[in-house]
Amino acid sequence: MTVDITLIVLMAVFFAAGIYLLLERSLTRVLLGLILLGNGANILLLAMSGGGGRSPLYVSGIAAEDYTDSLPQALILTAIVITFAVTAFMLGIIYRSWVLGRQDVVQDDPEDRRVADQPSYDYEDDADIAADTTEFSDDGSDTSDASDAPSSGAVSADRSGDAR
Amino acid sequence: MIAADLAPLAVVLPFLGAAVTFLLIRHSRAQRAVSITTLSVTLLIEVVMLLAAPAAGTHAVKLGGWEPPFGIVLVVDQFSALMLVVSSAVSLSVLIYAAGQGMADGDEDGPVSIFHPTYLILVAGVSNAFLTGDLFNLYVGFEILLTASYVLMTLGGTAPRIRAGVTYVVVSVVSSMLFLIAIAMIYGATGTVNMADLAVKLEDVDPATQMVLHLMLLVAFGIKAAVFPLSFWLPDSYPTAPAPVTAVFAGLLTKVGVYAMVRVETLLFPGDRINSLLMVVALLTMVVGILGALAQSEIKRLLSFTLVSHIGYMVFGLAISTRIGLGAAVYYVAHHITVQTSLFLVTGLIERRGGTANMDRLGGLARLSPLLGVLFFLPAMNLAGIPPFSGFLGKLGLIQAGVDLGTPLAYLLVAGGVATSLLTLLVMARVWNRAFWRSPADADDPDPILLASKADGTSIGTSRHVTGEDTGKFAGKDPVTLLPRTMTGPTIGLVVLGLALTVLAGPLFALSDDAAQEMLDRTPYIEAVLGPGADR
């Protein structure tokens, strides 16, 4: 199988630019990246139909190797339609995201943040150790600091106790 | 004319139903009737196909009369027939549940009129992906179901759903691109996209090239199936969708990915070249997934993590790739679709009854609604794999296959599987203790609806006639039926289907065992599509 070098270079450029844009946080750029990736994949499909210069149409009597393979073109057409629909939908939700939050960036999941921030499950140990160290401390300047810590620890322990 | 010739109807009927419901977009009652009828008829046809499948063997339907490998074929074998029946049964239950929710809330003219057509298109896409014998048609099937799922995921267009939808859409599109690139490369290497033809021709391809094509396909399907480390997107996006949508996504979409992986492993690239890799991946998926579930307090997110974790069991069976391992994986897929969907449906009910799905804020549900307790408890124990439920039987089959294989990695996988099962039990017990057993007063900041009482001081049951001030989400909508029969009914149906998988485990295991043998054999599939003797 012969492959057109221009198509391969073009595909590589599309993929490189597409992946670069995909890694951005701005949704519009992500979308542009997806479009480039889709086009890169289409060019790859086209390249897989063999080299150029052959008859695009089938005329009766023509030898099989003298006319171009039309299946990849059918596949590309289908893929283009799908990419088009997805692009339109993406534009829709990007616009919606802009209307709702006036922002065009990928946002963090608040629940993820909450789970990451939740206190460790050894809340009792943490609270007790903090309370113990204050008893052995003679230093007056530390107590103001330490009296804060155990009280907040105790509150969190109570809350978690309730949660059980 | 045999039963398997009806296969195209499994795709065409939902599409027709989608067209009709789209025309009826202003008549929600008619929409409901049409979509439920369509899915019931589809299910009936698929049951007929499944019952005929063991006797008829693998059968290919040539669409438009085009001879393979040039035209598209739909292939019905025992595996695809089983998947079709389970998926349609589950999607029908979820549809009734969703329709019941709409009726109970009086959303007769709500913004969800787009739900029915989109849902039917989703079902058509899933059926197409299960049936197709053509790699590019599989891509199209994936795109049909994914595009429908984008719409369902962002239904209503609220800020959290848009946020989750963006992640979901981008990840899905990237995986589809990988799949498309893989198809292009496979076409370049072999000159065909017919799966049976590929099965014959890929053997002649250089082994290194084969490996590249194989891994490309597995990565693309791994993202869809949410296999670790490609599973990060799932717990982020699924929980924000409406409860019925999350339920059907959790039940079906990842399993379509698993189904595609099974076909790749058995039909296109047989052999055990990457089985060790798959075993490691299965182990990590199981363990990392369930550890993620331990950290959650939101029940929907927690279930999403158990979903990821239990995908690991299916990859486990696939990685063992002996007849018993693959058979157990097939059985496990059927079990998991049913159980995971019922758990998500029950969570939807919990959210209605308790006002939230955050278990820190829930309590006393077992007392407030014993039915809800039973409906959660049975699938939860089933998921954890407590004997005699189907989850136990599936895991037992997998463990037996692992022990039979007897390599150190297989034993490690068995140990990981048992540990994951225990951890699942721990996770489910935590939900049970908090949401169902403790007193509602012990909850952190409980929703008013949880503590609401009737005028005479008794706690409200399932319907809501509440006095006093309320700020719950149903405020101003009194009286609201909290647990309408149209929603509990389908949930009960699915839970019972999950139990039926246990009762019918004998014939079902025999069926999945046969299906596994057929797939490992490959000849029936190839000969059904290309004609006798095509397998050389």
C-alpha cells in the first residue's frame, strides 16, 4: 500500500495541535482541539485508502487496482456527520456554561474537593493528643494556642460521634 | 425464517418509537404509552431470540442483502442475545420508573419531553452495539448511544449537570476518536472492517502491528468500560444526572464497553499475549475502585465507585480467558447490570423519601419505609456477594477459574477479588447503618422531609400531608406521594429480576458457559458470517 506523505504530515500536525488544545482549561479551546482531532482521524482514514492519482469512479471494465477504494470515504462521511453533531452539542453546553456561570473553563467537582478536605477518620486520636500535650505544657504562651485546638477537635469529634 | 432474523427489529423498533415520541412531543401521556409499548415489544422479540439462540447457534443477518464482508451484518449468538434481553429488561424498568416520577411530580408539560425520544435512541444504540458484526458499525452504535447519553446527562441544563456533562462529553469524544483511529489503522492493515473477516485476516498481520491495533482498541473500550486507570471520569459525571438516567447509564453504558472488550479479546485478537496485563488492570480496578467508595458519603457517588470496582470482576474473567472464566464473566455482566441499576433506582427513592442522597444527612429510613429497606438490602447484599445471591455465584465462578489457572498472578487476583467483595460488604453496611438504622435525629443537618410528621404527631409514611413549615424540595407541592407505586413497582421488578438470576442460575450458567465456548471457538461466528469453511 502506498501512502501519501502530505496526508501523514498534515495528520500529525492536526493531532499535535488538537492534543495541545485539548489540554487547555478553556472549553472553547478544548472544543477546537476535539475538532482538530476529528479531522486528523478523518485524514488518517483517507490516507488508508491508498495513494492518489487513481480514478475516483468505477467504470465498467476497469481493473480493481485502477480505481480508488471508496469505503474509507464512506467511513469519513459518517465520521464527519458524527463530529458535526457532537461539535454542535458541545457549543450548546459551552454556551450554557457561559450563561450560567459566566465562565468558559473546566470546573472542579465540588464533591471531590469536599471528600479530599474531609478530616481523617482518627479524629479521636487527633483530639486527645492535642489535649494531652497541653496538660504537660508549663508555658503560658502556648496555652492560648493549645486551648483553641482541643476545643475545635472536641467539636469535630462530637459531630462525627453523632454521625455514627 | 428463524427467530434470529428478527434481530434488526431490536434496533429499528426503538428508532421508530423515538421518531413517534418526537412527533408527540407535546403529548406526554401518548409519549409515555408509545415508548413503554415499544420497549415491551422489543423485549418480547429479544426474549424469543434468546430462547431460540441455543438451538439455532450463531446466526448472521445480512442487512440490505449485501454479502459479507462488504455489507453490514448483525450477528446473534448466545452472548449478544443474553445481553439484549438483560439490557432491554433493565431499560424498560427504568423507563417506567422515570415515567412514574414524572407523573408523581405532575411534570405533564415539563422540560423533560425530550426524555422519551432520547431514551429510545439510547436503547437503539445499545442494541446496535450488542448486535453488530462490523467494526465501523460498532463505532456508529457507540456514537448513537453516546450522543443520546450526552443529552440525558445534561437534561435540564442546571449548573452541576453542565459541569459534569462537559467532562463526560470530552472524555467520551476522545475515546471515540481513539476508536476511530484504531479502525483506520486496522483498515490500513487488513482492508476490511467486518469482524469475522478481520478475525481471519488479522492472523496474517505482523505480531508487533497486531499488538498496536489490539492495545488501541482496548484503550478505547477501556475508557468506555471505566477500567482503571481510565475510570476517573465516571464517578465525576454519573452522580449528577437524574436518578433514572444514572441508573441506566450505570447498568448499560459501561457494560457495552465490557462487551466490546470481550469481542476484541475473543474474536479479533485471541490468545493470551496481554492476559497478564489485563489481570493487573483487573486487580487495580477492583481494589482502587472500592477504596474510592469507602471515602464517599454521597450514595450515588459511592455506587459509582462500586460500579468501577465491579467492572474489575468482568475484566478478571476476561483475563483468565478459560471457558469457565469467560462464562463466569458473562454471567457476572448479566448479574451486575441488574443489581447496579436497581441500587441506583433505590437511591433515587431514598433521595425522594429522605430529601438527600448524602448518607451523613440520612437516618431511620428502615423504620420510615420498611419497603425501601428491603429494596436496598437485597441488591446491596447481592452486590457484595453474600450467598446464595447471584453475586456470590458469579464471584465463585471467577475464583474457581482463577484457582484452576493457578499462576501466582491468578492467585493474587483471587485474593483481590475476595478482598473487594468484603470491602463492598463494608461499604454497603456503612450505608445501611447510617441511612437506614440510626435515628433520623442523629443525622447531620437532616432534610426537613426526614423529620416531618403528620398533624397528629405520627411520622409520615409514603404520602405526604405535612403541616408546619417545610423547606424541602417538595415545598408548596403538597400533597406529594413520596414513594409512588409507579416508582417502587419497577424497582421491585428489578430487584426480583436480580433474585431470579439466582434462582435461574443453573440454566443461566449453562447458557453463559455455552456462550463462552462459542466465543473461544470462534469458528461458529466466522462461519455464520462468511459461510462454511471460511475459517480455513
